[in-house]
Amino acid sequence: MNTVHVVLPGDIDDRATPSGGNHYDRQLCHGLAAAGWSVREIAVRGAWPRAGTAQRRDLGGALAALPDGELVLLDGLVANGVPGVVIPEAGRLRIVVLLHSLLGDETGLVPAEAVTLDSRERETLTAAGAVITTSGWSGRRVVEHHGLPAGKVHVAPPGVDPAPLAPGGDGATGLLCVASVCPRKGHDVLVQALSTLADLPWELDCVGSFGRANGYADRLRRMARAYGIDDRVRLNGPRTGDDLAATYASADLLVLASRAETYGMVVTEALARGIPVLTTAVDGLPEALGRSPDGEVPGTLVPPDDPAALAHALRGWLTEPQVRGRWREAARARRTTLDNWDNTVRKVSDVLHREMAE
């Protein structure tokens, strides 16, 4: 049995801070084990990618303890900010980095910090034997931006679990946003857009962890209050499992106003339930949204940071039954084309086997 050591953020199973990256990592570990791999998890706590001295020492000690030639799959959030820890081990271990997003692309970074994180990430990825990204967009981006050989970068998009069709509410007014409450996800743009639609019936449920962005959540509440829509915009915090499934089941439309998104797992999670999606045309989101077998878009894409365009699309959804019917029909058709997690695991497993054979 082949063994892979998987280095993960220490909060991977923290229900208070669920994330797409953590969900991907957990599905991957379960899937690799089911596929015959001996999966040995190494969870390292720390404020990655800006971990302190003690956390970097813990990671370095965990890697140093592994015998020569062992295969190690490192979550990029952990690995890419600490080349000084990873690179000394790259000569004796078979290192593969799983890249969920590029560190320097994070929204809200001051320029100097973005440059530092970008440089550290480039060093780490250059030293790795292989890099796995979670969308075609991010695969192309890492090759172009970091100058990596194309043959070193592999793509394994997230799968999605089968789910029943969502019954929804009244078919129109139940709006849902599933995203961490942080500037990158554009909740402020969504609240601003909805403020111009106060004449129409709608309710917005926002589901997602606040993390270190409590100030941003407070700002959103103040915005909604100032616009007079605070009774219709609910910041519910994180939900997982049955609670999250019930939230999806009651939704009519998923709305995601992200400023950046490597892929957008919540998009395919909504589509798996036949829920149409209104989102931004950035990065990997068009890839996640996709098209139905007939070529129809199961929702629509709008420019980022454009509340007027978002409001226009929402008004069309709320007031035009033919728009709702077209989007819903395309979403239910797109549902049949979504990949499952077995395909994701197979693609990652192929990369790992290739590294074992090198």
C-alpha cells in the first residue's frame, strides 16, 4: 500500500470556520484512503500563511521526522508562506503542493505584504515536485504568474456530492449567499445592490464564518441598517451538515458577489440542487457555473464591484418569470453534468503515483 503524508491546516475540522479549502482537503483524504492509499494526516495549527515561530518550528519538525523518499502532499495555505521550512526538505522528500488560491491574490493585502507572500509562494512552488490546482483558471494563472513548467502543474477541480432538488420558497424571493464574511466575497456590493431593490419582495440569508473579519460584518450590518433593509439581510454565521442542506433546500437563487474566486465550490453545490446562480465573472467562477448540455447558462455572470449590474440582474430575476424559468431549467440540466469527488480523487491520485515513480 502506498503512503502519502498530507499536511493540513490545524482548523480543518473546526465547524466554526468551515471553508471550501478545508472541505476539499477532507474529501480528498477520505477519497484517497478509499482508493487504497495509506493517508497519514499531519495537522499543523497556526495563522497560515503568516504562522509564528513556534508554528513554523512544528511544521519543520514534522517534515524532518519523515524518512527520506516519503511522499508529502502539502496544503498550499500551510506550505507557500514558509519556503524556509519546506525547501530544505524538498531534496529528500517527494513534495506535492495542493494550491487552493494564490497567496498574493488575497483581497485587502497591502502592496508590500502581497509582494512578500507572492515571492515566498514562488520559491516554494519552484522547489516542489508537482503542483495541483483546483481549477483550470488557477492552473493557467500559476504557470503564467510564477513561471512554472506547464507539465509540473495539474488540475483537479472539486467534485460535488449528489443532492436532492431544492424545493425553494416561493420560487423567487429566497436569496442565499454562502461565503465567508470577508471583503473578498463582496457582501458589501450585494447589500448595496439590494438597497436599490427595496420596492421588491426578497429576503437574503448570508451563511458563512466571520473569521477575523468581525469588523467587516459590523460594517455590513451598519450598511443594511442605513439602507433600511436590515430586517431583510441576515448574517447567520457558519452552517454545516444538515443545517446547511436545509438552508440550500429553502433557497430560490444563490447570489455570490466575489471579487476573486479560484473556483467557487458553493456554485456547484447549489447547482447540484438545481438552484440557479447569479455570480461575478471573475477567475474560476465562470468555470464552476458552466453550461447545461444545451449550452444554456444556469444563471448569469456580472462584473465584480458593480452594484448596478448586480441589481439589474437581480431585478430581472425578481420581476420576470421567464428569466426565472430559463435559469432554473438550465440549472437542473447542468446538475446532470457535475463531476463527483471520485473524479477529483482520481486526478490527484494520478499525480501522486507519478511522483512516486519519479
